[in-house]
Amino acid sequence: MIIVLKAEATRADADEILEKIAGLGLNPLYMPGTERVVLGALGDERVLETLQLESHPMVESVQRILTPYKLVSREMHPHDSVVDLGGVSIGGSQFTVIAGPCSVESREQMRETGEAVRSAGAVALRGGAFKPRSSPYSFQGLGREGLEILRETADALGLPCVTEVVEVADVELVDRYADAFQCGARNMQNFRLLQALGQSRKPVILKRGAAARVEDLLLAAEYILAEGNPNVILCERGITTFETATRNTLDLNAIPLIKRKTHVPVIVDPSHGTGIRDLVAPMAAAAVACGADGLLIEVHCRPDQALSDGKQSLYPEQFAQLMQGLAAFVAAAGKSLHVPATERR
Amino acid sequence: MIIVLKAEATRADADEILEKIAGLGLNPLYMPGTERVVLGALGDERVLETLQLESHPMVESVQRILTPYKLVSREMHPHDSVVDLGGVSIGGSQFTVIAGPCSVESREQMRETGEAVRSAGAVALRGGAFKPRSSPYSFQGLGREGLEILRETADALGLPCVTEVVEVADVELVDRYADAFQCGARNMQNFRLLQALGQSRKPVILKRGAAARVEDLLLAAEYILAEGNPNVILCERGITTFETATRNTLDLNAIPLIKRKTHVPVIVDPSHGTGIRDLVAPMAAAAVACGADGLLIEVHCRPDQALSDGKQSLYPEQFAQLMQGLAAFVAAAGKSLHVPATERR
Amino acid sequence: MIIVLKAEATRADADEILEKIAGLGLNPLYMPGTERVVLGALGDERVLETLQLESHPMVESVQRILTPYKLVSREMHPHDSVVDLGGVSIGGSQFTVIAGPCSVESREQMRETGEAVRSAGAVALRGGAFKPRSSPYSFQGLGREGLEILRETADALGLPCVTEVVEVADVELVDRYADAFQCGARNMQNFRLLQALGQSRKPVILKRGAAARVEDLLLAAEYILAEGNPNVILCERGITTFETATRNTLDLNAIPLIKRKTHVPVIVDPSHGTGIRDLVAPMAAAAVACGADGLLIEVHCRPDQALSDGKQSLYPEQFAQLMQGLAAFVAAAGKSLHVPATERR
Amino acid sequence: MIIVLKAEATRADADEILEKIAGLGLNPLYMPGTERVVLGALGDERVLETLQLESHPMVESVQRILTPYKLVSREMHPHDSVVDLGGVSIGGSQFTVIAGPCSVESREQMRETGEAVRSAGAVALRGGAFKPRSSPYSFQGLGREGLEILRETADALGLPCVTEVVEVADVELVDRYADAFQCGARNMQNFRLLQALGQSRKPVILKRGAAARVEDLLLAAEYILAEGNPNVILCERGITTFETATRNTLDLNAIPLIKRKTHVPVIVDPSHGTGIRDLVAPMAAAAVACGADGLLIEVHCRPDQALSDGKQSLYPEQFAQLMQGLAAFVAAAGKSLHVPATERR
């Protein structure tokens, strides 16, 4: 339920109503806007009727939210949210490219790859230290050492960095090293992890699960927002279908659909979404065209030697070409490519 | 198997080899190029070894085609094919938009819709006279009367037209009225229909089946080419997945994948691919961006009164906006929007 | 709409009402029962209201059918239908096994395989003469010669036979040779073919399409019944999913679901449903257990030399073992194994 | 790699070889059998070649395991494993039924439901205290209080109990109350949780993820076994497909497939596998018929008031009927229904 207050309502009026909402066992929300204050009440909305808020002198209107997700919905928050990821904006009129290797493997690999992606136009660095792998016998990531290398590289390059967190117990550790968390597709419905990330205020890139409907993705984001963290970035990375020629089926329909349903920004990962190096650039351009706010791309200085996802990792030159080709599509979409702070000066 | 002849080989040399190929029960193909003549042999390639063509004095090289489809593959035909659809080119450097209602409903509806799509930039008209419908109690199309209306409207507008054929026995009738056949998703593996369409030389827009892998689509196209009709246009129109928020999942990964595997042009139908009017324009732009050669879009002068597919049909104004927005993406893709012959003069 | 007449209503009363229904452009149905006559009206039910049949003196009740399929629904026909396939019953309290090779390859192969399946307990013979194949270069069946061999073998063995028909133009030919038509998964929505089969009165085994929802299957059956042929046998043969370890995913959930929705019998094809010889027997037993009325199983005298589907074809000994193991499950399901007429004497 | 020692090999011989394996950075395994001792070496098998174990005087043979999973494979362990779940056997010649409500809601609900399922023949009790729910606003389970109620009820009824664990930090707590862990479908690839469960020796019921291939399920089980816990029970509970008439598509093909690939027992959850109360009994029978080792079924004393999964929960009478009907299928499968210890006396 959304309660829009009249223009003359004071903070004391708002507090009075919020207390009544809390008194019914619902979750009260205070959302001040530029012209009006909006209050929210989350939980079983039927009990709210007993308050008869429609007839409160300071209430302008009361509106039910019909979607199963609330804080995430555009009904609650009509304007696009812009998330700040270590100085880089995601959402709004800028188009943002995050790139780097699937896994952090060594100082040299990160430095070489990081320099390549920065010079090609990436404005944030990715790299996994904790790798969820289907087989227990596959490379599982460097762990804490990987986090250290990632941070060092990011600092040296002057870029913010993103890395995956796979367990509640690691949230604090990852928080110390990264500018944003990535919550992987396999953990999209690891609700405890979502709640722990909701306790943070750092951005969370939430990847769509391979068998998750868009509504499931939005409900997963709701878990994070409901804990108080508004800094969520959704990420489409392909779904599981019968098609075996590609690793996943990139569901770009989801992008304009998500844009209509929610104010939360959404980016696309064409590397996992295709699983084939040669398809990454065309699908990156398609992501721009259908309205995505950014890209998450795997690049490796030597893909043939990568410890994970080598087949879908771009060579540095391929990434540079992709970025060159992307510019015209970003312009056609009425956006501008996010430029690193260093170059803006 | 592809047999490349030496530059000095004569037609007689070619015929001699083609006869030997036919003598083994294989299907011989004569494919003259600008510099070299290439011969093909389709069937069980193992028996070819008995001919020892590698050591034939007029043979330069012999190459096995590893894909299950042959005539359709880029190995057989490295350059993009361009198909002529009643004066409109599909494939190559132009981007072609075909539009019109799902079903032909009346003279007025066709005329009104046809004028709207032509003035917005569509260069060919679509409209169904035979409608395959899940329920026997749904509108099944106007049949022959629908074909007549479609032809009349197309002639009046000076546009070529496309319509679906659902049965071998109708091929001749449809051929009399339309400039191109459409073979629908449900008939993608109606092999007898494919063979009948292969006997024609008119273009065939072959839509991907809802559960068909890209390889199945290419094999279905092979049925048409193997009968002698090279004028095939593939069409991605969404696949069946678990996602229920959209009617189908538009698999744009398939576009760059198809472009790598085959020389046959490929277009996208974002109307069926999404099933939601508001998603058509962004997905049309995405189709341009990832390399499609054109679009097939449902437009209706009064979508709320449409007898079929109203929810996914664009209002004329929406289609005009889509076309305006598309221009920049087509330019970004390095192509040019196909302009009607009348305007080119 | 179903119109139940009063007990005293005469045939003339029924005819009067049927004429009125026809006069509105709806499809009238006369369905005499043992105690009451029931009339049906198919089409846009809203126009029926003008007749005010509820107040007709000879009408007991008028009932709307809420499912999109009508004749197929249990609402219209509460008791299980039993279909006679050349003297063999399908549906009701008997469990019926149809077996034979995927394709008719030769007189010897059919005779050897046919004798093996008959002696193991199959009561009808299958064998394909027209084979829909993904690739134009695969074995396409023997055509008319295959039909002749099938008929000869069936006659010699005293079994009825079933074979696939893939095209409207072949319906008459196949009708001359076979006791029942099979409509394959790829043709489940070839509506013209369904209508042609609806013109016949011979049984039609209608296979579920690989991407067809159960509702789509029931609507496809409705096409056949709506043309006047009540002898439809549904067949679950596996759907397309992301699982690649099996050829298809046999959806046995569909069996009890179908049993609740329709009176039409339903059988299971565990050969296509799994694609793996070793899984056929356990899944055949599972089909019995969840309520199927019969099985369609591929058996070949020499599976390793089969021209199609060898991997999923049982060796004769395996089929004999399957039938032995099946008996106890059929008894547990409260049914009896259909015994050939010859043995019943 | 499996290393089979000669009959005369001593423990000292085994230790010598195990040390060499460990020295190469591989994971050494000691698996004594009744006639021969078998050693295992997990990790990058190529380095093992340097040991030339084939020529070691006490080694009889060395065998490579070709599947990506090792400990789980039948190659490593040809005989069926039987897991002891608080005195109840799962696997082998007995068929075991675990039943109870989706969620623990109250002492009364557990007691009433528990008595009903015990008297109908269930030999273990299920009930969720930590509920992973798609929406943050749905009932999330009673937590620790739920565990206490479950334990009390189980003790009072003399049944072992099973409950879900959703987070590494809860493993110790759940371990105190339950006889077995359940790892839910959404956590099948929560690898940290799998590793934590591998540190325990209590049985783990590992449910297949909604988009997980059978191979992914076996690799997930491998994570648990690789940590030293051999007591894994796999559970098929339906996969995500395009079919919307049922909640999930129960993939019974997976049962005989799993039985061929692994020695680990496998049970079926027809409640989640169908999502429809009326389909549970027929699919339970089908699970028996295709070779499952047991069932996990949701029963609630008042399904219409259940806080979760009411639609798929059986009424106590329905469960009693299911158990009665099951007996004949269990006998047909050559197994015997597991009888509670108390009744065996």
C-alpha cells in the first residue's frame, strides 16, 4: 500500500501514520519526494483498512500495489533509479560497461586484462574470487587472495570493482574488498544471502537464475530492497532452454519487460548469455538497442589459457572492437557511453 | 562433398564428373562461379571415395561438408545470399521491413492498414488468409477471398505481398496470388509442404518452430533448397520456454549464430516473438543490432477489433514511431533501410 | 453448450431445436444417451441466448462448457471412451500394447519382428512407411511399398496395424492399408491433416507435439472430433526440455491430467519418450501405473541395423521381458492385459 | 582413477600408495572391500602417470573413471548403496515412504498430521522449519521453534524426521534436531551448503534443481561425497518446462537413468512434481514402477488452511488410500514396503 501525503503534511504527521502502520504489524516505509512525502506499508494489506487512512486529513490518496513485488515496482517508484557503483552510475541516460576476466587467476593476468578493458572503455572491473562450479574438481577461485589481487588492480587502474559472493559468511569479507557484490544465477533464490546483501548498502548485481521467470527475479530483488538496500542492479544472463547450440538463451525480451515493471536498472551479460565468443559483440549491441543500462562482459588477456569460461571470453582486441562498434548503437538508443571519471576531467 | 574444378576445366569436364556422381546414386550439383566451377555431390559421401576424384586431372580440391545440412551451409556457399521478393531485396546490405495485419479481415481493413504501413516505410505487405489456430472454434481466415483482397491491396499500393500456406494442396492457389510464401512455425517440419515449396521458385519465409533447434531450422531449409528453390528467408519468431510473461522467448542469439552457419538471409518477427505490443519496438531495434536482415511485423488499423493476435499488433502510429526509431539503429549496423522502388525513382 | 432434453422429449423435439441451433450458424450435435438425449451447440455460444432454450418445454437444463475444447471434454462425455482398433479395444479396463519397428524396411524384417512382438503379447502391429525426418538426406520410408508389406504382415499374423500419415493427399492411400492412422508429433498442429482424419471413421493415434501443452493436444483432438470422427487415441511421447541425457522428457504427469480432462483414451510411447533402449521397460511400467490405457513400443529384429531409431528400439528378447514384467503392474492397476482374439478363443 | 590392489596387499602397501597419491596433490581414498582393497585418486589424473602404478607389484589394475562425477558413479561403486535414516533404510530391496506437511505450523498440526501418516504407513516424518519462498512477504517458517516441534512430534510418534536446511550457518542447529537434512531444489548448486553437509555424516536428501540436468544433480551429490559424507539420497521433484497445467514436470525418465549411472538411492516427490493433489497418487505409483527407492509426500491435516503448498498437500484419507494402492505396485516392482521398526517387532 502506498499512502501519498498532502503537500502541507509535516514530518510529525508522517510519523504518526507510520506508527499506526507499525502498530498493525506491518512494515512502515518513509519515502520523501521533492513535492510530496509518500509512505509505504508492506505486509497483509487487509488489516490496513481498519485505519481508514483515506479519511485522514493529511492523506491525499491511498493506493494498493497489485504486483507481488512492492518496493521494486514502478507503481511504488515511477522514475528510473540510478545506482552509484564506486563513482560509476548505472541506470538513467548513461550506458555502462563492466568488464574483466571470469576468475581472478594472478596479479599479472588481472593487470594485463584490466589495462586492456580500461583503455577500451570499460568503467568498472569484474573478476571472480569465489567461483561456483558444477564440479567439485573444477577450479574454485583464489578466495581471499583473489579479492586482494582484484582490489589492488582496481586501485592501480582507478576503476571500481565487482566480484561474486556465494555465502552469507563471506559477505563481510567481500565487502572489505569490492565496490559491489555480484549475486550469481545459482544463488538468485538463496534468500538468506539476499537478506544479508540487503543489510549492506553497497550495490548488488543480481543475476537472473537459469530457470527463473522475470517475476521470480523481481521478487528476489524485493528481498534485498525489503532489508533496506535500494542499490540493486538486475542482470539478464540467459535462461535454460532446449537449444543446445548456445550455452544459454539470452532472453532480451526480459529487458523491455523489466523496464516496464520496475525502476531498478538492468544490465546484460552476453558472455554467459551466449557462451560463444563470436556472439558476444552482436548480442551486446542488441542489449543496447532494447534498452539495457549496461553490460557485464568477460575479457581475458589469454582466453585459451583461462581457468574458467575461456570459450566465451573475449580477446582484448575483440573487446576493443566491440566497444568501438557499440558507440553508434548507444547514440541510436539516445544514451551516452559512461566515460571514466579520469577522462572526464 | 564439394568438388572445386581447376580454372581450365571445361563444361564437358564438369559433365563427365557429374555423370559419375549421379551413377553412384548421389545427387549432382553444378554451381558455376566467377573464377572456378564448383560441383556438389549430396548423399552418402562414402561411396564417392571409389571415384578417387582427388586425383582427377581437372579437380583442384575435394572438400567434405561436415554439417548435416549442405546447400544451406556457408561452407558450400560462403557469400550472403540476397533473395528477391517481388522486387524487394532481402539480405546483403539493406534492411527490409515487411508489415501488415495478422489476418486479412476485409478490404477496408487491408487498405487502411496497408496504406499506414507503406507510408511509415514498410516495403512489403503481409496478411494471412489461411490461419492455423490452436482451436477449431477460432477464426480460420478468409481463405481464397482473403488471397484476393491481399493481392488487390498489394497491387493498389504497389507493394509485393506475403501470405501463409498451410497445405500442399494450397500451394498452387497461393502461388497465384502472393509474391512469397510464408511457412509457419507449426509447419516447419511439415516436410511434404517444404518439398512442395521447394518445387516453386518463389521466395519462402520459413519460420522457426517453437521447439526447433537452430539446426532443425537449417535442416528444414535444406528440404526446400534440395528441391531446387534457393529463395529461402529464415525467420526467428520466438521459442517455447518456461517464461510465461511473454508469449514466446525471442531467441536473438539465433541471429548471429545463423549468420555464421548459413548464407541464407534471416529476419525477425518481434510480434510473435514477444506477444506484447509494447515490446515490439525495442525488440525490433535489437534484431537490427544483432545482424538480422529484416523484420516481419504485425500492424492493424484497429488492434482492439482484430480477429486474431490483437494484443501483439501495433497501432499504425506505433509502427510509424518504430520505423522512425529504427533508422539510427540500421545506420549503426552499417546497413540502409530498404526504400520502396517508387520512392527510389 | 450442452442441452439436456427431458425424458419425454421425442426425436422431433430434438430436431426442432437442432434446426434452431443450425439457423444461428452454430454446429448442432445430436447425442442420444440411454436415459436422456443430449444436444450440443458448438460455436459462439453468446448468440444461443436469443433462443432462450432454458424455457423450452422439452429442455431440462442448459450447461455451458468452460474448457476451450468441447467434444473432447469430460463435461460433455463423462464416461471413458473405448476405441476399437481393428478388433482391439483401447480404453476402459483393458491395457493394450502396440509394437513393431519404427520403419517398415523389408518383408523379412516385418515378418520376423511381427512374429516376435505377437508371441510376446502385442495385439497390434506398428510400422512406418512415410517417415518425417529432420534431414532430407535420411531414410524417408518405403512409401506405398511399405504400406503393402505392413498390410501383408499384419494379415499373416492376424493383427491389426497402425501407420503414420503425413499429408492430406495420402489419407486415402493409407486408409486402404491400415486399421488406424498415426498422426505424428510434428503434425499435431497440421490442422488440415487433422480435419482430413476427422472425415474418416478409422481410429487416429494423435501424438503430442514436442512443445505442445496438454491443452494444445486436447484442442488438436477437438479438430478431429469436430469433423465427426470420435475414434481418437491420444499419445504421450515426450516433450522437449533442457535435459539432454534423454531424447525427450516423457511427461507422465500428462496421463492422470488427461484422464481428468477428457474421456478419450491415452497411450504412452516410451521409445520416443526416452530415446534410450534401457529406459523403455521401466517407463512402460510407470505408464501403466499412472493410468495409461496402452503402450506404443518400437521393437526391431536387429536394432543395430535399423534404418531409423535403432538406439531406442528393443531387441525381441527385451520386449518379451518387458511384457512379462508388465503383467504384475497391469494387475496392480486393476486392469487386464488385452489378449489377442486368437488366444481368447 | 581407481587402483585395485592384489589380494595379498597389506594395509602398509595401501598406505604407501596413498601417500604417493597425496604427494602429487591428489585426494587419496581408501576403500576396503570384502575381497580386494580398492584405492581412489581424485583430481587431475594425468599427473598420476608419473607413478606408473600399473607396474607396482601390489597393484592388480588401474582404471580411469570417465564420468565427470567419480565417487557417485557406479564405476567406482557397482552395488546399490543403502542409506540409514534414523533406523529406516533407503535403497536396496525396500520401498520407503516419508510424509508430512510442507511446513511445521503448530504442535497440533504436526501431531495430527504425523499420526495420520504413521498409521497409513509412512516410516519417516517431514516438515519444514526454514522455508525458502519466492516472495519475502510469504510465510517463512517457524525457524528454531519449528525444529523443536518437529523433534517432539517425531519422538512421540517413534519416527525419524527430515527437515530442510537453507544456510551453512544453520547446519549445526538443524543437525541437533533432525535425523536427516533436506537440501532443497533452489539450493542444489549452493556449493558451500553442499560442502557443509558433506562434513556431517547424517543423511542428506538432495533435491534436483528445477533447471538441473541429471548430470548436474550427480555432480552436486559428488560435492557432498567428496567431503566424506556417503549418505546421500537423491530426489526427483519435477523440472521447469513450458507446460503450465502442472506446477513442474516430474521427470521420471531420470529415475532409471540415475539408477544406471550411480549407486546412490533416489526417491521421488510427486507433490512438488505435479503441484496438484489429484495427480499425487498416480505419480507415486509410477515412481514405484520405474524403480524409485521411496517417496517424499506432502500431507496436511487441513490442506485448505495450510500456510504453504496447500494445493498439492494430500488429505489424510487420500494419503491412506495412496498407501493402500501402492502396495501392489511395490510388490510388482519386486520390493517390499518398509515397515516401521515398532511394527516389525
